[in-house]
Amino acid sequence: MSKESVDLNNKTILITGAAGFIGSNLAMRLLDATEGSTIIGLDCLTDYNPVELKEWRLQQIEEKSKTSTSTFEFIKGDMADKDLIFSLFEKYHFAIVVNLAAQAGVRYSIDHPDTYIHSNIIGFYNILEACRHYPVEHLVYASSSSVYGGNKKVPFSTDNKVDNPVSLYAATKKSNELFAHAYSKLYNIPSTGLRFFTVYGPAGRTDMFYFSATNKLREGGTIKIFNYGNCSRDFTYIDDIVEGVVRVMQGAPEKRNGEDGLPIPPYAVYNIGGGTPENLLDYITTLQEELVRAGVLPEDYDFDAHKELVPMQPGDVPVTYADSSALEHDYGFRPKIGIQTGLRRFAEWYKNFYM
Ligand SMILES: NC(=O)c1ccc[n+]([C@@H]2O[C@H](COP(=O)([O-])OP(=O)(O)OC[C@H]3O[C@@H](n4cnc5c(N)ncnc54)[C@H](O)[C@@H]3O)[C@@H](O)[C@H]2O)c1
């Protein structure tokens, strides 16, 4: 697909979910990689993950901004607040918007559906409406591998049908893609959705397996291994995700008219995943080794005594496996950091941060 080049220098860029795992890393990367840009980070600091960790991430961004010619400003606010979103777009006239704010998590959506509708549906709708009234060069937004549901055909390709979500979270992410398509078509808004595959790394999300398992093991608790360990995940290290997002930000789907004289929607969706699914038990073995190596757990830790094999959870899927060839074709990039390197960096960060 043809792309319109988007220069990230001297631009005003909105990142929603800027205190989150991916958003904070993106903000730091943009401070490094851009000149003269104004980066506005919006986040309402939900307590789904520890607020202290979000505040720590914001401090890291603040530190980074001291050595950048670009600036970062944090705004605490809720994306579902339409007046706030419109006032920000009116004030800053964003050139590029990266929507990462969301209520994440598959399991949490079983018991807390309201928050998914609030942030992922109303919040995202507000962003689209604002992009309609204050046109942007490129809207990039987070989708998820969860849209593939229980698809059996692997690797997952964006050409596959994804009409059978198995969680409300997945349904909201698929809805985001549908909403974006309609807005791209109706209002010629260049938009790119990115289906992220299990992103992990230092200062990541505490609800994700590698992080919650580390906490549990340290406390001497027992970790639950779902589907009796019979699942595999396409883990993607945070730096690879950020590299992918930054590249995608710089290439917006081209605006063109069709034979009917009306715009062809400048719309695209990509997978961004490691492309080498790891069996969960192998992943856990690597995690254990790296936790011992970093000194988070003692060498004689009895891992077998702290593991329980349990059945699959509602909303979970047995396998995720990304076909990221379209991303590689259009943006010349595919994730490359393996789990040993990635988990080593996580374990070392964890040791420094908590111990
Ligand atoms: N991390 C992953 O493995 C993964 C995988 C697939 C998709 N995603 C998607 O990528 C995006 C970023 O994920 P993450 O891992 O950084 O999650 P995260 O939870 O760390 O970050 C999301 C941030 O959004 C904020 N937020 C939530 N609702 C908001 C609202 N209404 N208004 C303003 N801020 C709000 C939260 O406070 C949080 O800091 C999300 O859209 C997520 O669904 C993540």
C-alpha cells in the first residue's frame, strides 16, 4: 500500500495512555528521535495497574525530556471526556495521534465490562470525532492479537476473518478497527491500526503473566499455568513494538480517490509480533533462569513446588502467532529481540526497582 511520508520533527503529537507501558516507552523514544516536537501525553492513571508504576514511568519521561529539543507535557484526563478531548485538539491541532489508552486485559473484561465500553468504545469514538473536526496527518491506534479469537489458522494474518472475538476486550479492539475504517472512509482520515502481540519488558504491565508470576514467586506463592501449559504466545519485546510504532507513524496510508470520485479509505491494519511463538512452559523456564541470574530469586529456589497446572480460563486462546510480513514489506521492519534477551532485561530492571 502506498504511504504518505510523515515527518515527526517540529510536530505536535498526542499519545494517549502515555503513562502506560507502551505509551511511556513511545514518549521516551520520540523525545530521543525527534527535534522541535511537542509531545502531549494524556492518561487518566487508572488503578488497573499500580499508579506508582505509572508515576515512575512519567518521571522517566520527564528525565528524558531534559536532553531533548522536543518537549513533553502530561495531561491527566479521561479520553471518555469529550469536552476535554475537543479542547485539547482545538488547542494543539495535533499532526499525529497515537491512541494507546485503553482498558487492557482479557480476563478483567469478564467481571468489569463497563470500563471497556467507557475507555475503548466511548474514548476511542471521541478521538475519532476529534480527528474528524481537527484533521490529522496520521492516526495510529492500538488493536490487539486478541481479535483473532480462537482462529486455528496460523500464523495469524490480517487477511484472516476476525469476526469471532472470545472476550469483550477483543470485541472492543475489533470495534476500534471498524470505527476507524468508517471514519477513514467518511472523513478521509489516514488511520493505521496495530495488532500488538503480548508485549513485555521492563516496567511492563503487572497483570501480565511474566510480571505477576515474578511477584508471586518472590512472595513464595504458587503460579497458575493455564491450559496445563499447553499454549504458546508470540511474545514481543517492548523496544520492537516502539520501533514498529515509530516507523508506522512516519508512513500514513495515502489519500486517493476511487473511480467513483470518492475517497478510498486511507486505512490499514498490521500485525506486529515477534513471529516465533514460544511454548508457555519454555517461556517460564527462561523466566526462572533469568530471575535467578539477576538475583531476584535464590539459586536453590524450588520452582516445581510453586507451579500449578490448571485448565484454560474463559476468554483465553491457546495460541497467538503473528504474520508480520506486511509490516516488514511496507515499513522494512520486523521484531527481532528474543525472549532470553527480553526477559533478562526485565529481570534486571525488576531487581533494581523492587529489591
Ligand atoms: N501490552 C500488550 O501486550 C498489548 C497487547 C495487545 C494490545 N495492547 C494495547 O496496547 C495499548 C497499550 O497497552 P499497554 O500494555 O501500554 O497498557 P497499559 O494499561 O499499561 O496502558 C494503558 C494506559 O491507558 C490509560 N487509560 C485507560 N483508560 C483511559 C481513559 N479512559 N482515558 C485516559 N487514559 C486511559 C491507563 O491509565 C494506562 O496507563 C492498549 O490499547 C492495549 O489494549 C497491548
